[in-house]
Amino acid sequence: MATIPHPGLLEDMDDATASLIFQLQLEDSERLAATSKGEEPSGQLSDAEIALRLYTTELENTATLVQDHQFASTLDPHGRETAIALGLMPPRWEYPTPQNPQAAQIPGHTNALDPNPAAESPPNEVDEPELEPEPEIERSHCTSCMEVVDAKLIATTPCGHDYCQECLQDLFNRSFIDEELFPPRCCRQPILPESVQTALTPEIEQTYQAKKIEVESTNRTYCSDPDCSTFLPPTNIQDGVATCNLCETRTCTICKAAAHEGECPDDENSRLLKELATQEGWQSCPGCHRMVELTLGCYHMICLCRVHFCYLCQATPWKTCQCPQWDEDRLMGRAAEAVNAQNGGARAAQRPVLRVVLEMAEQLAGRHNCQHTRFRSLPGNHECQMCHERMSEWVYDCRQCHLQVCRNCRRNRL
């Protein structure tokens, strides 16, 4: 079999001669391939045929290399500079020689003129300082999103749980909207901004301080302009009138309507609201006067303003009246919900048995003052009984009162 010319043979050879040599060798390889057909069973290649194919591939690659150089050499100096910039030819074109075996090397091409590629001479070595390995990034696990993130983006709460910046900021922002989440907390321990300051923005810290004043106010006044409704802090109140800094509306702190002279007039909207509350059985919180509705559980109410009172008579603190603990219908309804949750929630195959519901009702009646300290994971499709989001796979179930809550409510709402 013919061999590829040694680099030294092409050292003083022009492109046309080199191209002719490779063309003749390609024709020789084609004749060899034609004479070797049929010697092996169909579908199988002999060792000689495999070697011939590899040899032909090297010839074709090298011939292409010579043709590219031949074309680039015909360009004017400006064209050669363009060809070099486009990677069509190297800055200095030389055929490989024993003295310079790396010549004619174009990125993406192997040197087919070198009969021993594995033994290519290394380029001129330059002493370079050894690069130190990059330090391993320390990572931590976020309690909220369950993601593993850079430890520099983690803040640890007073209870010891780790939150990434995004989740912690989201918790603070949600607490400004959902007052039941304020102050932001984890495992019932408040998260003060100064303890996680590196994870919060100045805007969040400023909003937190304003919200703190609002939540701690017992008799709140909001701007009477319905398009504004901004909370008016005590510093904006003078002589029973609060002035809004945003829209400059003046509001009466007694009737909460627009500021007026003399006694507060009867408010038609307030009268209609009280009539509706009487029809629906709603009650008014004795602390903040917010309307509340009992939909689940006993008569022990805990308002958003943290006041504990009796739903029947508004007595506060709780358990200072003679009212019953439960409404019988609500107790049975709550027991049925709890039993249904034990059977898989929305995936339950059948309605709970009456005997089991009665047993659960008796259990709940004796555990109404549950502190929700022990939970278990309950598989199935459930609704969180605090935020009312649907949990498709599982939910936390209080072992004592069988309150079902999602992970976020367990840590940040209870």
C-alpha cells in the first residue's frame, strides 16, 4: 500500500505538485478499494479494508488542506489578512518539516502529514505559575423552597432554620399584605429585620417599621378616601382628625368617615354592614372592631389583632364567660372533616362511618385548646385549613386536634 509522503519531501514543493501527488494517491486508494470488494462476507469489512478507509480519509483531509492554501495564496495582501482573520489560513504558511512539525496546523484540522500524530513535538513550553484550585463554594439548604444555594445568600432565623434571600424577602412582603403573618416568624419566633439585615432591602426594612406601627395600633384610622385607604399613624392625628400625607384627605378618627363639624352623622354603609352581620351571624372583634366569621372549630376566636375572645358574647379574655365551648353542628362537621382527611382527603373512596365521626368529635371536644406542637405527614389531596391552598400530595396533620396545614403555614403562620 502507498504511504503518505514524509513532510520533508514537501518542504520545497509548490502547491500544484503537492496537489497532484495527493490526487494520484487518492486514485491508487480507489483502485485498491475496488479490487478488495467481495473477498469478505456481505456486511463485514476486513482489516485491510478498514485500514484502507482510514488511509483514504487522511489523504482527503490533507488534499483539502493543500487546496485551501492554494486558494488563499492567490489573494492579494488584504485578502490574505481576511483569510487569516476567518481562520482559512494561518498567519505564516509552511508545510510541516522535521524542524517545524507544527506548521500548517489550522484549528479543527489534524496534521495528516505527520505519520506519528501521537508523537508530535510539543510547542515551546513557557514556565507558567501553577493555578491554585478554586475554593469550593459552601452551600446550604433553604427551609422554605428546599433548594440548595450559596451559603452567602442564606440567613439564619432565631429558631435555627436557614432561608435564602428570595424566600425571606417573600415572607416579609407577604406579611405586609396578610396581617396573620405579621410579624414574620418561623417556629413561632419573630424574625427581626436587624437579625437578617443582609438578606433584606432598605425598602423592606422601611415597610416593616411602618407596618409595625399599624399592627400595634389598637384603634386604627385609615384614609376615608376609598381610592387611597392608607393607614394614618398616630403622628398624623390632631384633635380627633387624621390627615393623609398622600392625598391630604382629612378623616374623623371616631366614625372613620371624612372629617366633619359637630357630632358624627349616621353612616348608611355602617348601618347596612351591621344588619348583614346580624343576618349572617358575624361578630365584631372587641379589640379592633373588625367583623369576623366562625367557619371552623370552637367559639374561641383569635383575631388578626391578637385579641382572644368568645364568639358568642365577645367576652375577652377567653374563658371568662359561661358560654358553651362548641356548637354541636360545627363540632360534628369538624369531626367529619378530620376523619375524611385521615382517609385521604379529596381522594377518599367513601364517606366516613358515623361511629368514627362521633369518636373524633369526642376527641376534638377535649382538645380545643391545642397548641399544635406535634405534627405528622398525611398523604393525599388536602386543603390547608389556614391559607386554603390545595396540597396535592400531602399535608401536615396536628396529632392532637387534626388541624391540616401546609409547610409554610406550619412554620410561618401558627
